[in-house]
Amino acid sequence: MSSNPVLRLSRISKRFGPLKANEAISFDLKRGEVIALLGENGAGKTTLMNILFGHYVADEGTVEAFGKPLPPGDPRAALDAGIGMVHQHFTLADNMTVQENIALGTQSLWRMRLDRAEARRRIEQLSADFGLAVDPAATVSTLSVGERQRVEILKALYREARILILDEPTAVLTPAETDALFRTLKLLVAKGLSIIFISHKLHEVMAVSDRVLVLRSGQLVGERETGATDRKELAALMVGQEVKPAEVSPVKLGAPLLALERVSTTPYNGAGLDKVSLTLTAGEITGLAGVAGNGQAVLAALIAGIRRPTGGSISIAGREVADWSPRAALAHGVARIPEDRHAIGSIGDMSVTENVIAERYRSPRFSRMGFLNWKAAGRFAEKLIADYDVKCPSPEARIRLLSGGNMQKLILGRALDPDPAVILASQPTRGLDVGAVAYVHRMLLEARDRGAAILLISEDLEEVLALSDRIIVMSKGRLSTPSSRGERSIRELGELMAGHSGERSDHAA
């Protein structure tokens, strides 16, 4: 690792209205070094990197790359200086091939057609050198999330990037894809590239970085050599205090609130349901573990009323419901925290106020004689912002301007405020930092202690084990026999998730 910096940020500051996104942040990056930029959602990590890459213009401060000043607000200048960025939300054209996406923008369309063979050769060589296996001729729409990320990295390498910024690169990856990414990062560093790894996952930061920079509320509050710190210290730096795990009180079971009896469906986002029986009981968290694509998505859609069963029955409080729909689910006290807060849980260009009443705008609380009561809606939005400590400019701000953690807090408040009987929590902490995760866990446990029946669907086994009173594994559209808290280890659950056990049950009670 060279001692000379390849990148220098000096006293970078940025505001969005009254919000301080970055305040006087300075740091250097050396050749062959991996810096982890750690912080809660909304701490200012992505804003800082968008300034570095030219998407935003800093209010104050300067950026130097390889000893030369970088013009502000100019992504082309950043690319020409050897800086590449892989965004959390990919920027690929789905209807184009891998090769076309990678070469797009590097030369004229006429030259792209002329030099196809040379472009393919370079892409295949980069793929082989850095373990980024992907077919150059494949259409992007056919690729998995992990493969799409490889294309984004190849785009940067094809442009001869010497500094690579990775914004929350593992937020959408499976554990196996994450391991593959880490192997690629080691190969990149061995070739002399420098990497800025933006994350809030402490175990990943400890695994891949040489140095950790911690942001909190837009300020650089700590810098540590990775080998000289630990997860506990970094977590405390992130949130400003020690992060304690949620305390789980003894379960107090009530009456069955929602029951599925031998329910089957057509496939949806993977497998369909195959004669699934499941009972959700008041005062209990039922944890559903499983590898993505095994039926969890269709089960969540079914309980929310979005999908209809092809067979079997749905009962609420012991009474069968014939016409099951999203409106029926809401009317029977079913609230949902969707797995994708951007695509399903919110409408990005609508305001915070509009989003928090989106599922209940017909209720008497917000509607009178067919007209929306905007004052009541605004008061409700203000209440959620205050009660759930949501950082946003105002209730009228577009929700897409909020960080992931603040958006999730709003969605959580929207679901929990009416004190629902049944809560469908699907991947409720995906992509959240350690402080936000602890907050969501605490809110779910408080709802459970108030008597709600909760179905927790999560691919995070540690989360399932920490919160669930009863655990079920879903594989190929069927459910395992349920187990009580502490009855099965992570390894045993992992084997069930992989389908290595033939144990299945038509009824999970």
C-alpha cells in the first residue's frame, strides 16, 4: 500500500435546506487501500460520495484525485480521473446486453458496432481477472441481482477506474454473492485499485476494510484502523451510544387471529404455496425463514390480500372470509410492512403525508363525504414523524428524499399506529443500520406484547432467532414443522432452508 494519497477530500460541507448532510468532512485514500465509510442511514455517506463523483456540488470544500483538483458537479471529470461508482440502485438498461451496457458512453454508437469483438475480448479478460463471471451477450433483464452488480463493476473497470466507490454493495446480495464480491475486492486491491466501501454492516466492514471512517449526523466522528477496533466500538460511534439488543419478554399467548387451512396458489416471485396451513396467534411472533424464491413472497402477498388462493381457506378470528382482498385485509386489522420500501412500500414522488395515508385514505379519519381531510392527514404525518423520530424536511417533502432508515420508520409507523391485530413484517430491517434495526425490533416486540399476532418473514437467521417465539422454515412452497425459541440451531435451520431435510408439515400450528 502506497503512502501517497490517490484521493483527498478537504472540509466538504453540503446542506439540503435546513438539513446538514455533510459538515467539514476531510479524509485521504491511499493506493491499494480499502476504506469503509460507516454510518447509520441518513448519516451522509451517500451524499458525500455523490459529491466526490460529481452528482452533487458541495457548498464548501475541495476534492483532489491523484494530486489534481476535481471540478465540482462533473461526473465525466470524475470518470476521466479514474473514479468509478457502483450505486446501491443499479443504472443499467434492462433491454440491452451486458456488453452494450458496459461499452455505452465510452465511444460513439458507430464505433461501438465496429469494435464489438475488441470490446467483448476486454470484457471477458476483466471478468476472468477479477472473478466477475457474466455472459457479455446476455440481456440484462435476464440477470440475477448479483450478476447485475458484476456488470456495474465491469463498467467501472472497462473505463479504467483506479478508485472504486461501492455504495451499500451487499444490501441486495445473498450470502454466497456477498462472499464472491469480497473475493473480487481482494483481487482488485492486489492490482493496486483503491476502494471506498459504504456500509452499515459491521461484520462486513471488519472483514474487508483496512481503515474505518464513521459518520454521524453528517459529521466525521471517528477514524479507526480496522485491526485496532471492534464491532462494539464502531456501533457506539455510529449511534452515539451503546447499542443493546432488544429484550424479549415471556410470551403470553392469546386467541388465534388469522388461519390458513391447506392454502395453495399459483407461483409468484418464485414458488407458489402448496397446501400450506398456518395459524397466527395473538401475543406471538412467528418467524418464517427461507431462501428467497421459495414461496415467502406469495405468502406475504396472500395475507395482504394481493394474491388469491387457488385452494384452501382463510379465516379471521375463527370465521372464514370468502372475498379476500387488500381492502378486506385492512378491514380485518391486517397491517403490512412490505419487503421493498421503495417499489412496494412507498410512492417516491408523492409527499410523506400522501404516503402515510395511502392505504387508509378512505377511512373516516381522513375522508369526509368523498373528500380528503388534508388537515387530518397532515396532523397524522406530523405525529408519525415525531413519534418515530423520522428525519425529514417536512411532511410535504417527497418521500424519495428520505434515507432508507427514515423511510422504513415511516412505513413502520403507518403499519403500527392503528394498533393492528395482525402484522405482516416482511424483511423489516433489510438494508438498515444497527441503530435502525434495534429500533424496528423494539417496535415489533412492543406490538407483540400489546397482543398483536406477528408474522416475521426474514432471510436473516439471526433476526429470526432473536425475535421469534416460534420458527418455521419455508422451502419449495411448503412449511416445516414449527419449532419453539431455542429448539433449533442456525445450522439446523440452514439445512432446512437448503431443503436438505425431508421434514414437512401441512399444518404449522
